[in-house]
Amino acid sequence: MAETRKLYYEDITCLQFTATVLECRRSGENFDVVLDATAFYPEGGGQPADHGALGGTSVLDVYEENGVIYHTVTAPLYAGEVVEGDVDSGRRMDHMQQHSGEHIVSGIVHMRLGYDNVGFHIGEKDVTVDFSGPISAQELEDIEREANWIIWQDRPVTITWPSEEERAALTYRSKKPIEGAVRIVDLGGADLCACCGTHVQRTGEVAAVKIIGAQSYKGGTRVTLLCGKRAFYDYCTKFAKQVKISRMLSAPVDETPAAVERLMQENAALKAERAALENRIFALHAQSVRGKRDALVFEDGLSPESLRRLCLALCEACPGVCAAFSGTDDEGYRYVLGGEGVQELGAKMDAALSGRGGGRDLRQGSVRSTKRGIEAFFAENTAL
């Protein structure tokens, strides 16, 4: 079958078109349709496929095999039928913004740091780009600033198909050697790259680039970014949350970091005060069991760390098994066991009281039992 005529290369603004159906074949519950020409971009090069409508059916996916483009639709179309296609303009624009913005960032990284773009993916929420070397936080900040300056200058984006001789004189990015015709995309001088994707016509259409994350990945750096409307919506969402936080803190939006810092300091002081009070209570518990061989203590509302400190206080007072529990009959109890033979006793207790736990010097876990059931178990198995 002859290659499909690619209208999206001839005119990127072409979103409505008519074409003749050449073939329709069943694909599971759907149908794969081949046209003589299409404006639907197929998935490839890290960019998802266009969606939309074709001949009254929904286009769910578009893919290419040996130059032939297949449209996965929800109802059959018939060979020889002339149909109208309507590409989802919002989805197309989003993908063009993300792809073009990625090119600008990748071009700057390549020019500044000499790193290659070795992986690229437009996801539903964000864009990830893998670079071949480490990039510092300051370098990312500078790259983002430069990328947005190029966008705001509204430079032209040009696409050419240079001859082999012309291509030999060009310095352009390409993930792999390419034979035959090569489509070269020039992002306003910020990047020159071999690419099969769809792009904006001027850098200003990208609107903005925002880098929202970076991490080390396979010896390089994986950068997560947002472009265009995704960057705008992300800003709106985060600003709304920031306003909500500012109201909760009774502080202006631009003063919330200082307000949070004060709150954290107050919280740390309260935690220290609580720990001091707990230590006094734990000392009283230890005093009450001093001279006994084994100890069992219940104390409400303790965190796992506080429960551990209570058990250690008991162990300083008693030579045998020391058990600290916190919880309720309805929700169960957390525990910490210390002293002689706690692993064997703890395993026996877990089996008897529907519990689970572990640890080396101290055994920590939980049981689904009542206070009376716990007391009965220790009365039977210790010197209480």
C-alpha cells in the first residue's frame, strides 16, 4: 500500500479535511482505517497521537507502519467512502506546545552543557526529558530563564527537508543516524534538530516553560517540565492552594514561608514540652514497678517512639519482661516489649492475641485484643 499523504506536514494549521478511505479492518472491538491523506498525527518520537473524529466516528488512536497511517476508530468505514476528519485542536495545540518547549530546553542544554537528549516522553500530566549528564539546580534555573526569554521573543519556527549535501553542512541534534529524507526543525535558533513531531509556528505560541522537577537517572538527569497551558494550569492550581494556606496561617501569600517556619518552631517546642512531660510520666511508671521482676503498663495516646521510650524506662526498673501498651479495645493496641526472652514471649502473644510484630533488642508491633485479654495473657505467662 502507498504511503499516506501527511497533511500535518504540509500545513500544521490543517485540522479539518476530507479524504478517501482505502482500507478498514477490525481491531478488537474497534476498527483501523487507512486514508489516502490525513491530518491526524500518529504516535511517535515521544509524542502521543492526535485524537478527534473521522466520518462520524471517534478517533481513539493513530499509528504508522511503513509509511501507512492507521486510524483506530469506534465504527467501521468503507473503502471508497469520502469522509471528513476533524482533529482535536486542543490536544494538538497542547502537544505542539510541549514538544516545542522541550526542543527549546534541549537545545539550550546541548549548547550550554554539551549533553544529549537521550529520552523524551509527553505524558498526560507532564513532560520528561532525559539528558546524558548531571545538571545542577542553578543550571536548571538559568536554562529555564533562557528558554522563556526565547519564547517571549516570539521567534519563527522553521521546518525544512534539506538535501544530503545541505544536511552535511548543518550541525543538528539527532538521537540516531538517519538515512534518506530528514526533517529539520529550527526553534528560532535555540535548537536545530531532526524531528518528526508537530510544532508551533512561532516560539511565542509555547507561552511558557516551567521545570517542576529533576532527578539523577542512569548517570544523567531526568527533567520534568510543563509548557503552555499545562504550565498555566499548574500555576493556577498551586496559587489557589497557596492562597488557602495563607488564609489558614493568617499571613499574606508572599509571607507564608516565614509563617510556616514560625509554626514549625512552635511545633518543635510543643513536641519537646510533650516529650518532657511524657518522661516524667514514664519515670512515675518505672518507680511504681521498681523491685518487681516483670512489668506491664498501659498509657493512652502514645506515638510509637513514645511507647518505645516508656518500655526502655520500665526496663531500667525491672530485670524481666517489660511491656508497654497504648490503644483502645475498639481499635487494638500497639506494643513494645523489652527484657529477657521477649522474642519468644512476643511470638506467643501475637499468636494468642491476633498480633504481629518483630525487632531485635525490642519487639514492637500490635495486637487485636482487649486490655483484659492482654492482662490475662501476661498474668498467665509472666511473674506479674
